[in-house]
Amino acid sequence: MDSYLIQVNGHGDHAPMLDVHLKTNGNSISLGKVKGRKPRWAVRASEMSKKTFNPVRAIVDSMKVEPNPKKAMISLSLGDPTVFGNLPTNDEVTQAVKEVLDSGRYNGYAPSVGYQSCREAVAAYYNCPEAPLEAQDVILTSGCSQAIELALAVLANPGQNILVPRPGFCLYKTLALSMGIEVKLYNLLPEKAWEIDLKHLESLVDEKTACLIVNNPSNPCGSVFSKSHLQKILAVASRQCVPILADEIYGDMVFADRKYEPIATLSTNVPVLSCGGLAKRWLVPGWRMGWILIHDRRDIFGNEIRDGLVRLSQRILGPCTIVQGALERILHRTPPEFYHNTLSILKSNADLCYAALSAIPGLQPVRPTGAMYLMVEIEMEHFPEFENDVEFTERLISEQSVFCLPATCFEYPNFFRVVITVPEEMILEACSRIQEFCEMHYQGAEGAQDLECDK
């Protein structure tokens, strides 16, 4: 009978060694000394989690400032139209979800890309001769943010780069860096109503550029690109053979004097992944329903991108089935007056806010033409006691209890963003407090120079 002897040697600070002898048929065979494993805890966060960085959270969380206890807080910082209750969704929208819930027919798993009937409903809603769509061209997602994530993940590999607007929605950078994708920031021009600096954009393209992100209408700018400007953007993408990821979550949320043009309707050869959802136009961001529309009339994406999106969507098995079941009714039966009323409120607030802030020395707002925001330049030379926009907005909170988001969050220092979804009386009160704040701290050219000399 074979026998086995394992002798453990070790002392002091050295790891134990296993002195292994194998005895078989009376003969002893030494297998030498093997270093033993001493179990220990070594749990570490993944590299992906370490690379994930949200600049808004990083900046806002570091703003350790208390509001003025004598003034009620007015927050103009969060892009959620539901916060104050003045912009409810339409009854048709909520009734659609109630009926689906009561039916009990949408409680199970759906296909990861969404129910076929729901994809057909989205395709029918956005289909047009200039950019035809079928159900196979629609991927349903858990909100527009997941649509952007899947679009980035299918178009770019680690080590490649993407072109992102500055100022721009910070999620693009957050997602890209977590995936090991480099971000190149192209400039928007405030003096041209936030149009893209096309020369700067094209100068950033290289052999590793995977896609161009175009956000129209814009967060944080509240801008809407003209048809001619979109055509110029497409010309750059066509020359450089770079596909477009279009963030169009604010699509159709434009004021009466402007027209929204989906970029895919103007493209003859540039393939586009258009990301959208219910969040903003239907005023239900918490319902987490988004989609990717695949526009690829020249078959440049081919099956590879479509198949890649299907595989990526299988990681979380699709968006909420209850909201999916209500999609067709939401898209096709929400009355036009609902959209019109929402835009009327937003435009009225935008006009009030723009007029009030334009009258304040030291501030230069840029008039918005859509979405839910406007950007305001701080003429920092007239506020020399503040180092930057973060310090300016911190003091605005502590003195006036008005919270605007510093545009450093959007890679654009010395501006701040105002959300215009709050009730009219709050807009007016906030602007009045901002005026009081600026009048308190404003320095003319001479006063600012004297203050600099004193430092």
C-alpha cells in the first residue's frame, strides 16, 4: 500500500515550506520543497471602479457650505423637471402605465433589446423619409444614460479616443474613462450661441478616434443647432470617416423661434447612433426608459455594430417592462397641447431669467433656445475676491441660499448653469438674490485693480 508523508518546515518570519516525500512500494522519493500559500484577505476595488469619476459629484460634494439660514434654499442646479411639482407629466402617460400594471401582462422578462411591439412603436414614432427606421433599428435601454453607455461601449475600445463637447454633459467623460477610452474635448463658442468650433473639432481627429458625440439640444448650454451648422458637422465627420453618437434626449424641446433637426435626417453617408428617451420631453426621468436608434443607410455599421449592441444589452436584460408596455400609448396618444404647454413654461422662464441676469453688472448670460438650461458667464475680473466659478457659487449659497452649478463641472470654468424648470416666482426670487449678491461683491475696473494690489 502506498503512503504519503508531507513534512512542514518553517520558522521565524519566513513562510512555511512543504517538504514533500512520496513513499511508494517501500521506496522514498523526495519531491523537494514547495512554498506554501498563507491565506490572507486581499479584496480590492476593480480598476474600472477606480477610473470612474463623476466631476459634478466630486465638485458638489466638496462644496462644504451651509446656506443662509434666514433665506429659504432655491436650487437651480438639478436637471430634474419633477422636483418642484410644477411640471407634471400628462394624464395620458400615467394612465398608460396604470393600465399596463393592472393587466398583469408585463411582469416577466422581456427580450434584452425590448419587446418587438415596443421597438416597433418607437420606430414608427421617429420614422421619416429622410431617416427611415424599422423595429430592428431600435434598442430599448434603461434610460438615455444606458443608451449612451452601450453606444460608447460598442463603438470604442480601450486606448481609442472620443470627441466630446466643452462645455458638455459630464457623463460622457465619466463613462469613457471607466472604459479606458481617452476623451478629447472640442470647444463650443458662447459668442456664436454655443456652435461647435469646427476647425478645433477637426484638428482633434486622429487614427484612434472612435466617434464624435454631438449633443443637440444641449445640456448645459440650452442651445439648438441650425440645419446649416449640423450639415457642417456632418461634413467634418464624413471627411474624417468618424461615426456620430447623437445625444438627443432633449429632441423637440426647442422654443418657438427655432426648429429641431435630428442629425440623422441630414446625413447621407455618416452612420449615427441616436440616443433618446422619455425622461425630459415626457417629464418622467425616474422611469428609466431610453433607446438607441441605429441610422446606417450606407451599411457602414453593418451587422457587427447591431450584433454588438444586442450582446451588450444582454448584460442587464433590458429596461423596465411595465414602462415598455405603456410605450406605444405614451408616444402616440400624448396630446400635442402637453408638449406645447411645457415648452411655453420653459421659454417664459428662460426669457425672465435671461432678462434679469442680463441687467446685472458682471454677468453675461447666453440666451437659450431649447432644453432646460442657460449658461451665465461670470466676468471674474469684476469679482476679484473669488478665485473661480466654484468659489463664486459657494458664496452665492452661503449668502443668498441660491444653488447654481459651477460650470467647472462641465469643463468650462468661470460660468455657471441655471436650471429653468423651477416655478416662475422662484426664478424671479433667485434672480433678485443673485443681483443682490453681485451688487455686494462687484468691483469696477478701478476697484478691482485696487483690490488686486492689496493682495
